[in-house]
Amino acid sequence: MLRKKELPAQGEFVIVKITKVTPHGAYCKLEEYGVDAYLPISEVSSGWIKNIHEFIREGQQDVAKVIFIDPTKNAVDISLKKVTQKEKKDKINEYSAEKRAKAIFDSTAKLAKKENAKEEIISRIPQNIATYHELLTLAYEDKDPLAACGDKTFKEAFYEAAKKNIKPKTYTVSYNLELTVTNPQKGIALVKTLLKEMAAKGNETRYLGAPHYSLTSTDSDYTKAEARIKSAEAILEKHSSDIQYAFKKTNK
């Protein structure tokens, strides 16, 4: 995060490192905040726990959910069992992306010889930009998040780093197509024509063995990828008097 907070929010998912395991729970370090938290044995796992050491160990890093906060005592309680596998995966990805973005920010400051100006630069970044990853993404998208940073050298270097280090996310939509020509006079020639027309719309076609084909569309915008498949279906529909076809979406 760009501006360090003293404590996490209630319900927030956090990266924790277990520092000490006791018979009734464990003491942990919140990696993003640098503060301690307590993990009660009842929040380690669902069901009865006879030996806590069978479930957690010192040095283990994991994703936990904040279930209690007392700001007056800097006390935080966390839970492992209240984190789903998807929530765990999403948090790990978020944490990794943030660490990488911060490393790019720091290395840019070093290369631009602006290490002593980092706090000043951050103070000029709009408050609604909360993380290094968000800052890097906005820079990549040419949204000029450092417009008010007051340091042209750093800004240009950071924007250049964003372009070099971010790979745009892509979405792939894939369907299996069963295609049969019912007009014997047109046969394979019609199939070749249809596949060519569908490819011209930006779809990748592949022969799987008659009468089966795969149809794939990839784009940075999911709706555009799906729209290309729909355009292919419209091509087939125009020839419905000569063919029979069926689409089935795959899990790709």
C-alpha cells in the first residue's frame, strides 16, 4: 500500500507469518502492517483439533481473515478457517502484484536518483490511489496518476517502467463446433469457405476430426472475444439451409 496504515480493517484478508505456536493458538505477524495478531485454536480449522501442531507450524505463511480489532490495544485476532480457497488465491495474487509494483517504484526512484524524494512524491499522489499496483496500472493505461508529483524525471521513468513490466490481461473464449454440410453439391468446399470467413472475423479455427472443429477468440476485452464467436455463429446461420451445426462452450 502507498500509505501505510497502522491496523487492517475488520473482515480484511491479510498475509500472516506464524511466529509462535501454543497449545491454545498462535501468535502471528501481519506482513503488510508489521504488527502482531493472535490466531485462536478455534479459528485454525473447522472441527475438533487434538494437536494444533498437526495444522500449523512456526514460520508458516498463510492468508487469514481479520475477525476482531481493538485499536486502543493494537490487538488483532485472525482466522484461517474463515478463508476460502478462492479468497486465499486472490489475496496471494494481490499481495504478489503489490510487492512487484512497489519494487518497480523503488527501483525507478533509485535509477532516477530520487530515493530521498519518494515520500514527497507519494504525498502528491491522489488519495483515491491506495496501492502501488493501482498506481502502476494507471500509469500503464496512460491515466497520468503522477500528474501532480512535481518530478518530471521520476514520472517519465516510472511510466516507461510500467509499459515495460505490465503485460495486458487477455481473455480466451473457446467453443467446440460440430459442423455438417447437408447439401452434397457444396460439400467440403463450403466448410472451407465458412472456416475462412470465421477466421476473418478474428477467430482461430482448428480441425479436430470431422465433423468437429474448435473455435477460439482472444482479446483484452472479454465481451469483444465473445462477440467474435457470435459473429462466427451469424456466418453459419446465413448458410443454415445447407448445413447443420451446434456450438458448445468449453472450459478453456
